[in-house]
Amino acid sequence: MFYFNLLENFITCGAHPYKMKRNQFKIDTFFRFEGDTNPSDECIVYTISSDKYHLKGTLVKGSGVSSDPFADEMIKKLKVH
């Protein structure tokens, strides 16, 4: 199991040099967590797999101040779920 990072229009894995574009991975499941006092303080944990690179792992995306900007194509992929 690996930890993925979201960088602009691709996902990276620190243990491997791969840069996966949106058509090279799939989102298997996701879990959404909201803050007790502010629903906009949310975090989404995605479980991701890539048949091409034979990888499975997680990606954590925060919102609000802790969120990072990224490309529109990745937003579309992540909002499908």
C-alpha cells in the first residue's frame, strides 16, 4: 500500500517515479470526514489503484486552508465519486 500525492494534473507515488494521469488510475472507494463545528473543514480519503503500474494506495485531500490547487482534469476525476 502506497501514499499518493496530487500534483497539478497527475498523481505521484513517493516510492516510485510514476506520474499517473487521470486515465491511468481509478478511484476504488472514498471516505469523507467533516469537522464537528464547521462542515467546510472536510477531508476526503481516496483508495486508488493503477492496473498499468500495479499500484494500490491512498490519497488524502483536504479542503479550506490546507487544500492545494490542482488542474481541472483532476478535479473532474475526483468529483465523479
